[in-house]
Amino acid sequence: MAAILGKKLGMTQVFLEDGTVVPVTVVEAGPCKVTAVRDVERDGYAAVQLAFGEVGEGKLSKAELGHLSKAGASPMRHLVEFRDEDLGSEDGPKVGDDVTVESFEPGQKVKVAGISIGKGFQGGIKRHNFSRGPVTHGSHNVRAPGSIGASAFPARVFKGMRMPGQMGNKRTTQKGLEVTRVDVERNLLLLKGSIPGSRNSVVEVRTDG
């Protein structure tokens, strides 16, 4: 499994050799430092921990700085573990290795996880795609949610009812994305279509498998 952390820069479009226009999202991916490798016998699961996003030393605690220095990494803000059952092999990543966009190839299918754009407090029509009420004959039920449960029994509102509330600002994973181009010199991944997250947000890119 290939995995990397990156920063979403925005969207643009590229032209393929046959003249087809493809909308792409540009991700500045890596380089990431391998700061830990989890073992099944020792930790109970197999995973690799990557660090991304250089910051000043004053932004981190001494414990965080010590953990990064053991791997030979500079102060970095984001630490993320990627689970993979095949990491126990001798050819797997080692602490101190660098992970770059060279791990990906054009045409490869990946999935991207990030924090979706927050929309604030929204009503049921926008949040859950509800239909509006009648607007004629003096009806006041235009964008109201309507009935949300019975009265006498069970005399309460069930949990998980689709109602107005905060929309977005949740971890979201987009699957089936295709790598359009890989720019090794500038550490850029061009992914076909849109991905979760706002501009300059941190995203996780891994092979879809």
C-alpha cells in the first residue's frame, strides 16, 4: 500500500494527449518522514506513522520533538498512522525513511480522506435534501421539518433523527479517485475530480485497495 500526507492547494484542469479536458485537484504531497512502524507482535497491529508539515520548535512539546528526533525528522505538526497488514515484511518501510510522490503512478486508483468544508448550522432541506412544504392557501409550512415522532408513545424523539444542525466539518473519505499526473520535482499529485477539505487543509492519500 502506498500512502502519503499532503496539503490541498486547489483545483484546475489539464489537457490529456487526446485533447480531453480533465478537472483535477492539486495536492502538495510530502515529502513525509517515517517516524514509527507498528508491529503485530509488539503493538497488536501493523501500521506506519508518517510526519508532515514543518513548523517551528516552539510549536511542539519536548515529547513530540524527542519522538521526531529519533527518526531524524525536523519538527512537524501532523502525525498520521496508516494501517497495512503487509508492513511486516523485510521490504517494508523503516523508521527514518522518506516517503515521496514517487510511490504513486498515473492511472492508479486512490482514496483521499480529509475534513470536509464546514457549512455551519443548516436546515433539513439543505442538510438532508428534504422537500419543502406547500406555499399556497396560506400555508406556513414552507421550510419547516414537519412531524418528528409520535406523541403518547414513545413520547420522545428517536436518536439519529435527521434534523437541522451543523453541516460539514467531518472526516470524509472519497474513494475511486484516479491519479492523473505525478510531479516529482515539485512534490505534486494531480487527482481527477474533487477531494474533501478546504484549500490548504491536510489530506491523507492512499491506494484504494
